[in-house]
Amino acid sequence: MNKIKTACLAVVLTSALPLVSNVAYAEENGAGCGVGKVVMEGKSGKDAHVSAAFINMAIHAVVGPIQLFGMTSGTVGCDVTQTVSNDREKERFVASNQDSLITEIAQGNGAHLTSLASLMGVSAEDHSAFFTALQMNYDEIAVSTDVLASVHSIMQSEPRLAGYAS
Amino acid sequence: MQKKLLTLYVLLISLVFTGSSWGGEIADVDKAIERGEYDRASNLSIESEHYLKRLVLSAREKNLSSSPLWQVLIHYKPTLFFGMESQVDSPSFFLSEAGKRDPDAELMATLASFFSKKPVGTTEYEPQCRFPARYSWLKEMLAFDPAYLPEAKCDKLEEFAKAIAAQSLTVIFPSTHPNSPSSMFGHTLLRVDKEGQTDETRMLAFSVNYAAMIPQDQDMLSYTVMGLSGGFYGRFMVLPYYLKLREYGQIENRDLWEYTLNVPPEKIDFVLKHAFELAYSHFDYYFFTENCSYHLLSLLDVLYAEETLTSEFDFGWTVPVDTLKALERRGLIKDVRFYPSQARLITGQRDVMDEGEQRLALQALDSGIESTIDEIRSRDSDSQVRVLDLLTEYQRYTKVETSEETVSSKLNSEERKTLRYRSKLLIKSPKLDIQPPGPRPDYGHGSSRIGVGTGEANGVKYTDFLWRAAYHDLLDPSQGFVSNSSLSFLDVTLRKTEEQDKVELQKITIIDVQSLEPRDSFFRNTSWHSSVQLYRSDLVTDPADNWFFVAEGGSGYTYHLFEDKDDAWYGFVDAGVKHDHSRNAQRYSLFTGVSSGLILEPVNGWRVNLNGEYKVDIAGYELDQREVSLLQSVAINRNASLRFQLSKVYEDGLRADKASVSLFIYY
């Protein structure tokens, strides 16, 4: 009977504690080269998030509740301070927010669109003109393989915005 | 040159002769330098070496290695048996081999290293650039003379500072979310706000996030092997905030609370330099103590070395929201803002729409935009905007919920068709003003709880002493917490009955989680609960030897009773295992059952929970358990509440009426 008691306790420790400890605090999406990589490659998401949590729980069950063990520093093979120059930032921003940008272009408004305007150096009083120009040319942008280039060419053909796109 | 050298010699000799103790220290300095990583034989000129010795002596004289700032820069904490140990776990963070435990040796080695151009560890940065915070502080303290110790040009660091363009610091608290188990206690990260940033462009700022590195693409086996052989590392990462927004706002549906700190812009540079130092190192990640929120404070400690922020959390666990409270107590919070999750945005959008519009959006989601567009177009153009915008949000939300490819930045064809129709309207979408669901999370009750209660069960009167490690249950004061979600961890009841003189353990709830997420015409949420408990029956007259261990869980649905209220009506199908350990019996039962109930907050601070349960065995010993209970609580203030409980229990042939009242204090 003592064995059963021990087993009981083991079940408690290996199932309950990880649920709280790991799952509560681990930001388990922060894998590899960072969320950026994971997010941009579309490997994350709610399912992945939850399944990662369950994997972590399983690991916890094996390893113990106090501390998790994992990869070596060699695995994090990329730059941990992902800051880049403004030009590259523009590209990165558009690439990683393409869906939100196209959505907001169609809607003529939004935080991503305002942020793009800011990255392009468009001053606040021209934001509305910028949004209108993009909304009117939605079809062109939506089919474009290079959203940034397409935005550039639309700006150039709009006298009020051409100055920002040089 | 000759003159300078001569001066140096004179200075050194005079130092040697001014005090015998200093004479001894010169030899120490030599040893310290040897302990350091720098290669003496390489190319340190005699001149530099003498300057180094002067710096070392000066540092000793000023006792820099025991200064509070040095302690926080190297993350030294006192160990149990005197002495110091750094919390940083990367060997390359220390320039002295003894550096993890020896602040003085590390300081000496750091000074020595500043004369070297050799890259540190696996980075490409020479010591001055690898450890810019150490460098700038020591430079100020010891007034480095560039003639003897030339300042390195750190390109990466400059690019880093320029890209970040710091203006202020903001601590972000993605609020807890019940259906995402990983976020039950919350998380904190830091954002470095840019100059001229607005609500909308704040996503372009950089965030500094401390997290455990757990690879997702590993198979279970190697995961486990690695899990057994290595150690999950906690690391700081600097990422654009829009990536974090995507993660929290869209994928996990967590509201964001942003706490802007009272840190003057000129001080931020030093924090960033230290963040840069830490980004190339790691700590071992401890989920309860040295977690994300703890190390965010340990980063900020470089501004508050005299009285560190972490000192409150060095003993015991670190609950993220408690770190916000600590910042508030220190008067460091300047401004708090709320940003809704996508789910809350959808709710907000629907609030300004009539039923016809809402129905159309759902219909277009279910049967496709093409078959619905004519009906949508029959409405005025503002109405079309509302329908199409809600449809767009629905499509995105559904995509994230169901697809593997959740966060690819590609739009699917339904989304594209909808947006195409939307763009043709040439109307700008109105901005929504969404109010926070309640007070700031740091205005919620304390995360631990202690209490005393009195009651009667089966005719026996008793007094209870209650303690819970964390965090929040459905009857605790709801202000500042996510509604209808509860997490109790280590909830202990000690009981003294009228008939006995001693206080005995009555019940331990190891964990109890309830996530009640209401369903409606669009949100098809599933609710669930699970718990592990060990308790003594209070139905038998001699409970001394009668223990039960119960692990159970259930899933079901929750609905709102009234709109705009945080009430919930829930129903579950449950299953679990019960072990009965008594003097006469050692037996198991696998059981199944149903439970259902209501949660209301009729007026602010008065919470009511009516709950019914029925359990029956499917294997093992015969089990028949029925319980109806009415629980009520009244919040006296933010950190105190009274609870009243009435229940009728029928358990394995025994029945009882129970009543109790308890007073809880939160801390």
C-alpha cells in the first residue's frame, strides 16, 4: 500500500507542479532565435502554443518541477539583439506584418498603416492622403509580390506623397 | 612618453612606500591580473600594465568591488553560507575564472580586459564593447585616461542604441488568460519607447524580453534527453515590439497593460548597455523564482543599485503582477495604458453594430463572402464598412484558432475577397475606443492569502486556519483579475475541532484551475477545470484516519446570463480518480459525473456562486457523491474579504449539512 501512496504522490508532483510552474511562467514561444523567427515562419499559433505547453509539462514530469533543462547556447546561433538600420527595418516590418498592412490598406486606417507611414517618413498631416492613395490602389498592392515597392510606386505617382518616396 | 612613464613609476613607488598593506597588494594585483582572461604575454605594453596597476589600486582604494552597482552589474546575490554568487550562468559573462563567486577578482579581470582587443567568448566584441555598462561605470569611477586606456569604437553597440532611440521605458503586462495555460500567472517584458512615438507607432519600438529558451521543433526524445542533460536557459532578447503584439494580441488573445516608468531618458542608456551585456549571456531559468519578471527587475536594478527591486523577491516566488506592485510602491510608474486583445476588439466592434449587421457578418463567415455580398451591399455604405470589418476580424480570429499556419503573414482567398470589396467603399474605418474591463491588474488583491474560519460540519464545530500560496479563485475580490478564471495553487486548511485539542491538517489543494470562457454566436469557447486535492472527510465522526486523494477534471460550456455582466452559467462533464485511505480500507474508484453552477456579482464586491455536483463510480469501489453548495463573498476592501458557505453533502451513504464563515486577508 505504501507503494501506491508513493505512486500517488509521484503523480501529484509530476502532474500538478509542472502545470503551474512551467506552464505558468515559461514563455515557451521564445524558442531558438526568438519569437520573431518563429512567428514569421508561421510555426506558432494557439495550437502550437498549447501543445508546446503540454510538451513542457511532459518534460517537467520527467525532469522535475524545479528546473527545466534544454538546449545549449550553440543552438541560439543568431543575433540576439535584432536591431537593424531604418531601411532594413522597413523591409522587415512590411515582411512580418504583410497581412495586417494589406488589411488596413483596404480599411484606410490602422496602427500598422500609421507605423508604415512613420517608417516612410510621411508627416502626420499627410497620413490621410497616404492612406487614401493606398486604399484607392488596393488591387495593385494586394497582388504585388513586393508590397514595399508597390507602395513606393503609388507614392511616386501622387504629387503630395512623391517627396517621401524618393 | 618617458616623462609619463617616470611619473607613473614615481607614483607607484610612492604608493608602495605610503603603506605596507599596499605593498602587499601590488603582488595581489599581479595575481589578479594573471587570474584574468587577458593574455599577459600578448601585447600589453609595460606602460599599459602600469596604468592597469594604478587603476586596480584606485579601485581597491574606492572599494569598488563591494559597491552596490558592481553587485547588480554582475548580478551577485548573497549565498546561504556567506559569500556572493552571481545569478548569471554563462561562463563567458565572467572575465575572471573566479568571477561567479568573487566580485573582486571579476573587477580586476574586467579592468585588465579593457586593455585587450580580443573578442570575448563566442561574440565578436572586444571587452569594452561586450561589457559597455561595466566599462562606462568604471570609466566614470576611475576617470580612465584615454592616453593609457584608449576607448574602443563599438559599432554594433552604436547601431543598437541608434535603432532603439530610447526615450522612456515601459513595462508590458500581457494579462493572464485562462485558456492559455502558459499565461495563467501573466508575464512581463520591457519596451524601450522611441522619441516621438504615438499609440499607433509604439509597435515600432523595441522590446526587451526575458524568456526560457525551449525549442519547439525538437522531437520528444531529444527534447527529453536534452532536458536531462543540459538546462533550459533564460535569455534576454531584443525584438521589435510588433512581433510581441502579434504574439499576445492576436495569437494568445491577451489584453495588454502598459506601465510607463518614471525613468529619465538620460538614464536609459545605461539600462540598454546592461541589456546588451545580458543578451549574450544566460541565466538558468527557474519558473517560480528567477523567472521573466524577476530578471526584468534585475535588469532595471542597475538604476536602483542602492535598494534593488529584486531584493523583495530574493526569498520566495516571483508572481509577475507582484513586480508591478513593487514598481508602484517605489513610485516608478508614471502612466498606465490598456490595449485590448483581438477578441475584445471583436466584442467592441459588435457593440456598435445592430443585430442585422452582426448576423450578416456571421453568415458571410459561414457561407462565404460571395454568397452574402449582395445582401451586404443592400445596406448603406457605413453599415457595409462595419459588416466587412467585423467579417475581416472574424476571418483572422478563426484562422488563428484553427490553422497550423496561424501567423503566416499571408491572407487567404476569403480574406482577400472581403478586403477587395472593403477597399472599394473608399471609407476610412472609424477608430474604436475600447475601455478596460476593470481596474489595473496591480490594483488587484495580493497573490497570497491567509485566513481564519469557523464552521460546523456533521454537527461538529471547528476552527480553520487557511493559507494559499497563489493566486485567485472565483470568490476572491474580482477587481484587477481576469473574470471567471481561477487558479489556486497550494491551498492549505488546518483544522481544530471542538472535540480535539490539536490542530490538524484538513485539506491540501495542490492545484485547482477553472477556466470559464463564455460562448456566443461567434466565440465557440470550451470551458474546463481540473484539480488535485488531498483531504480528510468531515462527514464521519472520527475523521482522524480517513483520507481522500482526488484528481479530477472536466470540460464543458459557459454562457453569459446577462450581457455586459461578468456572470457565468456553466456546465461540465467530469471524470477523475479518488483514493480512499482509511483505517479499514485502501481503495480506489474511477468516477465520472456532472457539475453545473452559476456565478454572479450582483453588486461590486458581492460575489455569489451556486454549484451542484454529482459523481458516480465507473470502476473500483462504489461511489455516490452529491453536493449542492452556495458560496458568497463580500469584499471588505482590496485585500480583505468575508466568505460564507452553505452546503448539503451526500457522500457514500453519509450525509451532512455544512456551514462556515471565513475571513481572508490577501498579501
